[in-house]
Amino acid sequence: MNRTTREKVAEIADELLRQGIKPTQQNVRDRLGSGSLTTINKALNEWWSGLGQRLDAQTSGYDLPEPVIKLASKIWSDAIAYANRATESKNTEAELERKKLSDELATIDAKYSAQIIDLNRIISDRNSDIKSLTNELKQSAIDLIEERERSYKTSQALMEAESKLKQTAIGAHHNEDLLEAHVRLKIQSEEIARLNAEVLRLSTENAQLKLK
């Protein structure tokens, strides 16, 4: 940086400070009349950095006007206070944003937790229904097997009765036995058909529940 520019910036900054005006790159450039803002800003930063040392030097006997010292101290204190306020403001904003995000996460967590609870309840109910239908299906299958066995025995008895009737050609008593056997066989056949339909229904419902 040109030494002359640095010195001119420092002189203008000192003069502004004496007048109670805070030096900035713009008002320094306005008084300087020309120059790059980048160059002026660098020189002004150096001036600010050296200001503290100059204030300390005043206590050691360097001649710096009392108004300049007071004004510089005030500007320095104001700058620190401003920085502190800015930091507090940013901290407050960050805390508010953190709380907002925390509340949103809590809301989302509560929402999905409730959905998970509902889903688990639905799954539990579905599993209970499947278990109940499976038990009914097993019992119907057992009933069907037993009914088929009874039907088979009745059919065998009917065949034996018909064979005896043909062999003996005896009258009404045997005819009544034969008719009764026919009736029992018909009833058992209807019961077998009903059980077959029940087994089919339960099997279908069980398969549908497992697919859901």
C-alpha cells in the first residue's frame, strides 16, 4: 500500500475522531477525494488496530488530545456493546430456531408414534382373527372327518341291511330299518356337505386375512 495513502487515511481518521465522527471507509474517501475503497479500508483497519496502542501510550506520556481519548474510548465501548448485543441477538435467534425444530420433531415423533401404535394394534387384531379362524378351521376339519366316518358306517350298515333284505325277503320290520338307515345317510350326507362348505369358507377367509 502507498505510504502516503496510509498516512492520509490516518490523518483524516484522526480529524473525524476529533470532530466526534466515527471514521468509515466512505467518509474517509469523501475527504480524501479519491482512492480505492479496498485500499482505504485496509488503511482504516490498520488505523483502528493502532488506536488501542495509541490510547495505551497516552498513559505513558504520549501527547494525544483528551477529547480524542474520550471519544475513542466511547466508540470502542459502543463497538463492544454493539458486538455483544449482536451476539446475544444471534444466540436468541439460534435458540428460538432450535426450539422450533425441537417442537417440530416432537410433533412428528408423536404423530408417527401414534400411527405405529395403531398399526401394531391392527396387526395384533389381525393375528388374533387369523388364529381364531385357524382354530375354527381345524375343528371343522375334525368334525368333517368324524362325520365322514359316521357316514361311512351308516352306508355300510345300509348296504348290509339291503343285502339281508334281498336274502331273506322279510316284511315290514326290515323295510322300516332300511328306511331309517336311508334317512340317517341322507342327514349325514347333508351334514358333510355343510361341513365341506364351512371348511371352504374358513380357508378362504384365513387366506384373505394373511394377504392383508
